Amino acid sequence: MSQDTTLESTTHVYVPRDSTALALGADEVARSIEREAADRGLGLQLVRNSSRGAFFLEPLVEVAMGSGRIGYGPVQAEDVPALFDAGFLSGGQHPLRLGPVDELPFLSAQQRFTFSRAGLTDPLSLEDYRAHGGLKGLERALGLSPEAIIEEVTASGLRGRGGAAFPTGIKWRTVLAAHGSEKYVVCNADEGDSGTFSDRMVMEGDPFMLIEGMTIAALAVGARKGYIYVRSEYPHAIDTLSRAIAAAQSAGVLGPKVLGSEHAFELEVRKAAGAYICGEETALLESIEGKRGVVRAKPPLPAVQGLFGKPTIINNVISLASVPFILAEGAAVYAGVGMGRSRGTLPLQLAGNIRRGGLFEIGFGMTLRELIDDVGGGTLNGRPVKAVQVGGPLGAYLHPDQFDVKLDYEAFAAIGAVLGHGGVVVFDDSVDLAKQARYAMEFCALESCGKCTPCRIGSTRGVEVIDRIRSGQDRARQVHLLRDLCETMVHGSLCAMGGMTPYPVLSALNHFPEDFGLAGELSDAA
Ligand SMILES: Cc1cc2nc3c(=O)[nH]c(=O)nc-3n(C[C@H](O)[C@H](O)[C@H](O)COP(=O)(O)O)c2cc1C
Ligand code: SF4
């Protein structure tokens, strides 16, 4: 059956090809729909679309009606005959019928700038991409000077979505000003943070958006070559991106004449080395150069001396994927949502023990409580939420007393936490935060690149000290030692791996002292 979504002759049925949907049985559902339609002599166009990001409803099957799409989910292969019996091809009633997909509260409450095409398009159809607003940003950028492109990105207020929230426009300006016979654009798609999947969704679901964003970045600084460094555990993303790059090349979006212009740009996908530290930008550059992923001392910044010693833009997938919208709709539209210095939208990723897990893109400013309770619906098993870790494995554990914090970089910093890449992992009251603190130190010991002592040795000593606290050996002294060790790691580590491991450790200790056997002893310990 054709993948062409422009054909209108028969009913279009959409079954996502996103990894999460596949893991939940989407391929089996698609096969079952095709088989059942053939057996019943019914014609339909099956489109393998991207995911809407409402993972709690996957596999989400959508049927195109004149008035929009009607959703059914979560669908299993064995539900398919009954769906046909219920007349789902014309929107028939069935217990799995969800109604118009656009009106589902989880989706209609979002502000989708970056994920506006999620679930709507066939990820590998450039026609579909164009039909849904794709390439408008690049077309506009081709008519602008590098300075004007960078001015637009700067005015949007976009800050790096990989974790450090550094202003993207300033980074690009540094690369533009740097001298080099070659310049590079590198996309950090290592996405190692726990509970995160927004980069993967872009690469699998809307790969042309990333290609477009990187091409605009290349125009802004005069780069002719770009690399996408993709997490090795993302085989579908690697495959989809590779096919999208080939399609973009044949269509003249990439290649010696970008959209017929005088600008050349080509892209290469690199499979990552499978280490968390290779997501750190300088270790990532080492890895692309074929070396072990060891962190480089800064300065020089990658913007000045990056890949192969040349000026390099290195940005996260979401940062680069935000750029086509900014160029197409204008910086003011992007900057028009958000709060304070956190402008635009953040694609939050709800994971862990949560009823409605998935991707939720919204302007900065919602409270964490609204996100967890109203959007996420609390825990899946109905037990009380005890803690939430935001910002990946190096992010702080937040106590319910802190849930009124707004999702904003500065508001999080003010309570000793980070938003990072927007990963939100929810834990119920059965979690032991002392065990989680131990895990943070253990993770650091396993993933440390080994270049500096506070991280390499400190993390191993950290595990030992937490073990002594947990078993009640000389507890007050060991807590003091743990705090001392964390201070050394924060101030003495070369990069955020060792520098931020104390965030989960100390937040667990400070907000959940009872899990360390410290009930009532907090003031002694602090
Ligand atoms: C240990 C460690 C792991 C990191 N992993 C990632 C990652 O997987 N993806 C990412 O985009 N940034 C990661 N970063 C942040 C990058 O070093 C860098 O700040 C980012 O790629 C810059 O892009 P941005 O400005 O668009 O955020 C990591 C940083 C550290 C210290
Ligand atoms: S903090 Fe850890 S990961 Fe970072 S440079 Fe030092 S040893 Fe390497």
C-alpha cells in the first residue's frame, strides 16, 4: 500500500513508526490492519506516521475523516478485527475510540512550535514536510546575510536545549567571527539523559526539520560540512536520518547547491560510542575524530577550536530543530511565549511512574506540580509521588514541597536544580532516595572519562561513604565527609559530569534525610 499521504482516493489510516510505538506493537497492528482490510476487500491507505508523543495511548491508530482525524488507542493487533467490525474506517464507536485526536486534552493543552508536525506527517516524505510548513525557514535564511540570521536566532532568546542553556545566537556569533579554513556544524544527538526522548522523536519523526536547522546554522557561519552524532542505542533514528539525508540530497536541499543557491552543505551521521560522557561536547568531538571520548579542557571553546581544530557550532537536536520555526515565523513569535530569560517552548518528557507519559511541549512558566498532576495525571499505580528527578541523571531530586517551582531555567537554579534537557522522571513513595544517591555516585564512577581526580576517584569514594551512611556506620561523620566530598567534586571537576553528580546526591540527602537514617538529625548533619 502506498505511503503517499496526498492520495485522497481511499481512507487514510495512520499507525506510528516511532520506536516507542514499535516497542508497544505498532508493526503488528499495522500488519493486522492491512491483512484484515485485504480479507474484507476494503481499500485503505496505510501511512506510517510519526508519533504525537502521547505515549500512554500508543499504538495510537488514527483514521482521517473529513473533519479531522479520529483516534483509537492504545490498540493491540488482536483488537483490529473488532475495530473493523465497529466500522472504525468511518469513525465508528468502539471502547478504544478516543475521538478527534486534536482535541485530546494532552495534545490540545500544548504549544507546539518544534513538534508541530509530530504525528501528522510521514517522516520520510519531503512533500509532506513542505506541505506542513517545512523549508520555509531555510528559504528565508537564504535571502539573509549570516549576521541577519544570527540576529534572528539571538532575538528569539533561544538557549541550548542540551542542558547548559547557553544562548544559541551568541555561540553562532562566536563561530562566525572565528577564523578557519573550514567550519563545522555538529549536532549533539547522544541523548543520554534518563527519561528523555525528544531528540529521538525529532530524528525518527521529523528528520527534515533537523536537516533544515543544521543547514540554516551552516549558512549563518559559512560551514560546508555537518555531523550528527547519534546515540548508538537509536537504530531507528540512525536509519531514518540516513534515509532523510539521502532524500534531501536527491531533492537538492543538501549538496553543492542548497535549494539552488551558491551554498554547499553536506551532512554525515555518526553512530556514537555508547558512553554517557560522549554527550559532553568536547568528548563528543574527540569521538567523531576517532579517539576515546575524553573531555578537553576549555578554553579553547569548540566555537573557536572545535572539530579537527576548526571553529565549530555544536548544538543539541532540539536547539537546531527550533531554528526553522524561528526563521519561518520570526523571532518575535518564538520569544512571545515563555517567562523571564527562558523564551519559547521546552519539549518536556514525562517518564517514570506517571499515568500519562510522553512529550509535552509548552512555553516556559508552567509549574512542576501542574505538569505532574494535571498533565501527567500523577503516578500510574496511584501511589503518592515522593520525588521527581528533572534534568537527567545529574539533576536534583525534587520534593513535593518544591513542586510549585516554575519550569524556567533561573527558577530551577534558584532552588539548586536544573531543567537540563527537559527530562522529568517521577517516583512514587516506594523509592529509597539514599539508594538513588548511591546510584548517582555509581553512575559517575562508571561513566567518568577519568581525566580529573575529583570525579574519577571522588565518585568511587562517594559510593563507599553512602554505603557506610546507609548501614549506620559512624553516620554523622560520614554525612560530613559526603558533603565535603561533594564540595570538592563541584568545585574541582573539569566538567559537569563530576561537577553535577552532587546535585542528585545532596538533594536526596537534604530533602529525604529519613531515607539515610537521619530523621531528626538533619541539622547535625548539615
Ligand atoms: C556528561 C555530560 C553529558 C552530556 N550529554 C549531552 C547529550 O546527550 N546531548 C546534548 O545535547 N548535550 C549533552 N551535554 C551538554 C553538551 O556538553 C553541550 O552543552 C551541548 O551539546 C550544547 O548544545 P546546546 O547549546 O544546543 O545545548 C552533556 C554534558 C555533559 C557534561
Ligand atoms: S569531571 Fe569526570 S567526566 Fe568530566 S573531565 Fe573530569 S573525569 Fe572526565
